[in-house]
Amino acid sequence: MATVYKNPRGRRAVRQWCSDALSRAGFPLTTATLNTSAGRVALTTAGSGEPRVVLVPGTGFNAAVALPWLRALSGCWTTTVVDLPGQPGLSDPRRPRRARLSWYGRLLDEILTAMDVDGAVLVGNSLGAAVVLAAGSPRIAARALVSPAGIIRLGVDPELALVSAGWLLRPTAGRTRRMLRLFVGPGEEPPQTEVEWMALMAACCRTTLSPPPLPAELLARRAELPCAVGVGEHDRFLPPRRLAPAVRRTMALDLRVFPGAGHLTTPAHLDEVVTLIAEVADPRTR
């Protein structure tokens, strides 16, 4: 099993950053830790009301970085964020070297069983969307996928590749901000929290490649449950012109496009995410 951290010092720095961020959340949270076949898994929960929403963040993200998502979603539903093992955060740092998506899917099924939650609405962002698609638990009632990996291969244009390489080589705040400007919509500045986090992550963690597309037959089966898919108008990894035909072909769904947004969903666009989730979370809209 590989570990996400370059060294123990990096692990301590990341865990401290996450713990500090959660302590400053500014709204009520509860935290829990599950013992799973993949080691310890950290859960962070806020809100009340049914159904239960389970949010799986994207590559390198966790509950501490996803606090704006948790605040927005928990205003409507009880929402739990899963820190994925093998990603930087408060869960076990180990992950397999191969077949990661199927491993993550089985793990998410195990987490839902341990949480003893039925009728869960799974929300996945980027890598988290691929994990949500890989999971097949009967406890799942619906899925909402935001900037989803797992349907097509993520594209990286030359400018993004060049800026990302410079960031990995020397992750200063300036280089991190320059890279993240390519993750948001034109004229939008990346949030300072993400700048700080991504600089720390590059310094302390090993990179993770984007997951490959899941089999078309599996995607078709997942669309048998209520499912909504959305992406930013300016997502450079998953341009709507490429993603929309694939979503239609494999899942027979229409892609929702968030005007002005990029791959990184900033607080300014979270209302659109909540609306997307409500399409599958609220039985009255099904």
C-alpha cells in the first residue's frame, strides 16, 4: 500500500491544518472516526433533516477544505463529509497502487453500512464523483455528481500542464494562486483557503493521477437511480462540450452547466450545487 504523505512531518502538518480549520468552522459540527478495512476514516457532519447527504470531495480535498460546501448543504439536509483514505486529511494515509476506484467504491459501501444510513444521497465532486459512481450499496437512494471524474478522461491543456509543473516544483503562494486561477471562472479569484491548502498539499503530499473512466455498462446501471450531473461552464478539465455527449450516451442524462464556474466550485457557485442536489434529494422533484 502506498501512502499519500512524503514523510511523517508532512502528515503532521496536514493533520494540524485540518484540525485547526475544523475548529474555526463557525457553525456546529460533529466529528466521528470509523474503523474500516482501509483503516480509520474521519467523518464530519452538520445540519439536520432528511435525507442524509454524504459528500465525497475531490482529489486532495477533505472536510476541512470543503467547509463552504458543508455549510451550504447542511442548511438543507443532514450532511456528512468523508475524508477519503489515501488522500490528505484526517483519515488513514494508505491507498492501493492499482484498481483504486473499485477499492474506493467498496470502501464507500462499507462506510454507509457502518454509518447505518439508508436512503443516502451521495454527492461527489471530481474524484469523489468517480468514487460515488463506483459504489453500489443498496443504501444509496440517489447521486449528484459535480465536475465528475469517472465518465471521461480529464483533459489538461498545455498552459495548465506548464503552470501545474511549476507549482509542484516550488509550491509558493504565488505559484499556487496562478495555477488555481485556471481552476475558476474568468475574472474570478481562487479563495485564499484553497491557495493555502494547495501550497501545503504540494509540499507535503505525493500527487495522485486522475481516475480513468468507469465502464459504460456500470454508468448505465448507476443512472437507474435518480442522478444529476453538473459542471462549470469554464471547466478546463471537463469542458461541457466533451462531457455532455458522454453523459447523454452512457447515462441518458442531460448535463447541467453552471454559468461562470470553473472546475473548482467556489462559494459563489454553491447555490447552483444545492439546486442540483435538490433535484434528486427532494422526492417532490423526482
